[in-house]
Amino acid sequence: MVMGVPDDVAALTAGERDATDPLRGFRDRFVPMDPDVIYLVGHSVGRPATATRAALDAVVEVWAARGAAGWHEEWVDLPWRVGDVIASGVLRAEPGEVIVSDSTSVNLYKLAAAALNAVRHRRVIVADAAEFPSDAYVLQGLARAHDSELRLIKSDVDGGPTVQQVREACAGRADLVVLSHVSYRSGALADMAGITEAAHDAGALVLWDLSHSAGVVPVPLRDTGADLAVGCTYKYLNSGPGAPAFLYVRQDLQSELSQPIWGWFGHADQFAMYPDFEPATDIARYTAGTPQVLGCHAVAEGARLVAEAGIERIHDKAQALTAYAVDLAEVWLGRYGVRLASPRQRWRRGAHVTLYHPAAWQLVQELADVGVMCDYRHPGRIRFGLAPLYTSFTDVYEALSRLRGVLEGHRTTGQAG
């Protein structure tokens, strides 16, 4: 804790924490950026690892030397191989349950539609009113196309949906529950075990969006009996902007559900070139077209780095970083109208901390001017992404110190509003 201690002691605490951080060596395995910039947007786009640069160069060399022969020599099964790396090193899933494919929104559409296709009569979808907009749009479209009811949980915008809210929303009947494991706005970590049990008690399948949890918190898919999941790879898996996403389908469901985008990579015998579609019986059923080879290699390197560091150690550091940020914010910033907009308990947070201020959008712009990269989310929220593999405690200290300086200027010039 730094509450009530002088600033110089708090700074020393940051240095001491960095010196004893078991993950400190991983910071040097990322491509360097301007040393005057504090990068706290890993919850949006992670930083490139040096191994990723080398891996992509190697793919280009194979492409140049082998051309189309590279497909059968190295590339055609990449989505499966990289999926297994994610399953074992990032998620608590089994081999053959994860595959790299398409974007998060497309994968969400495929799996949500597959779940609804399995329902014979009236379809009921339960989701959070504060869900990430793209997820909400996909579900709105599916509800219209399937003549389904979309029931929205009115969760606390900073705390996320509770088990009881899910039980109440599922009362009577529910077929599909779609929620984020970690809230994009506040970083609130949902109770995967409790919510999955509540949905199953109502006879519903559960589809989790892991975009803000994969790579920073344990994701107990196997232990909780979760049915379906999707997630992006360019946040805490550091695979680069626009890199392909992943999807998870529990082993026993893979041959039972039918996803709506039929493509040749999802065929039971794709190279036979049959005129009619016959779906594969395994995780391949949930793919469609040609895999993104460069993107898959980037995903593999990011997932291997997470696996090497260990998700438990990463989560421990995420909790420590976010707790340190919360302590500094409470000591320094409350007098300027700043309040915490994330859960207060460290175990209820992912790896980003959100602060509320009425002039948040303007503050984010001014922070960029003083070398702090963070972002804004409506209403009035500043998000600080504290990616454990490359964010230091000194980064957190310096970023909050610079925010204090910006707020001090607002107070003296009367701009806070």
C-alpha cells in the first residue's frame, strides 16, 4: 500500500517491486518503443514481440522459396496447431477444442447461430446491456433473423453482471447466454463458474467472449463446463492489429451443433472438392475459408510467450499492477474529481483499471501530449491497460503522476468542468 506515504517512498516502492518482479525479463523480449512513452493500451493492441518479427520474416522466406508448396508443407493445419497452443498455454481447455479463425465478431456470429440452430421452437438469448457494442450488434441481428427474444441484463456498468442477475434473466426459459469474461469498459471479471452453472440450470448454452481475459487471467473453460467461447488475439496475446481470433467449442458439442458459414475448410474432406457440403465432425466444422497464415504465426508466438510466463504468474502481476494503480489514484486523484470505475477488489479485475472523470475525453488527449498512451470509453472513463509481460510498476507510478500533473493544471485554470 502507498496510502498516506510521501511520494518519494511510493516511487521507491515501484522500483523495488520492479526489481523483485519474476516477469521483469519479459519486457526485454518486446520490440522497443520510445522510452519517453508509457504504453498503457495493451488492452486494445498489444506490443510486438521480437520473436514475432523473426517468425513473420521466416514465413516470408518460405513463401519466397516454396510458394504454394508451403500450404501442404507448413500452413494448411496452422489453425489447429496454434489452437492447441492457446488451449494448453492460455486457456484451460483440451487439445482439439480451440481453433484460430476469422475475427471475434464473425466467430461470435458462427457460435451463437449454431446454438440457436439447435433450438426447435422459441429462442431466448440473454446478454448484458453494457456488452461490447460489436457483440451486441451481432446478437441483435441474430435475434431479428431467428425471430428470437433478446433479454438484456441491466448490470452495474462498473461491476458487471452477477450470477443472480443471470438466474433472473434466464427464468422461465433461456437458450443462449452470451457474456464477456472481463468487461471491456471496467475490467470487471465475471464469475464464470457461477454464471455457467446458472445458465445450465435454465437449460441454456453459454458463449463467453474472452477478448479481455485471454492471456491475463485464468480461463477455466474445462473446469466450469463452459460450452462455447470466442476471443481476439491482438490484445494480451500481442499478435498484432487485425490478427485472427480464436474460438472454443467443448469436445462433446462439436459434432452436435451446425454453424451457418459453410466453407471448404469446414468440410469433412476439403480437398475432395465435393459439390455438396458435409461438415467435419471436429473443431474444423467451425472454420470456413483459407486461414490467415501470417496472422496465425503471430498468434502462435504470442501464445507461446504467455505459456512460457505462466498464466498464474501473469494474473498475479495483473492483480498487483491494478492494485498499485488503484492505490495511487485514491491517494493522488480523488481531490480532482476522479473516482474508481472498476471493481475495488483486485480479484474481481482483469488487467485494466478504469477511472471516471467528467472531463475524461479531454484528459486522455492531454495525457497523450505528456507521453502516456491510454484510451477513453463512454461515459467519462479513462482506461489504463496494464499488460503484465511488459508493463512495469514504474510505468504505473509515472503514468498516474503525469495524470496528477494534468489535473493540477485543470484545477488552476478552471478547465475541469
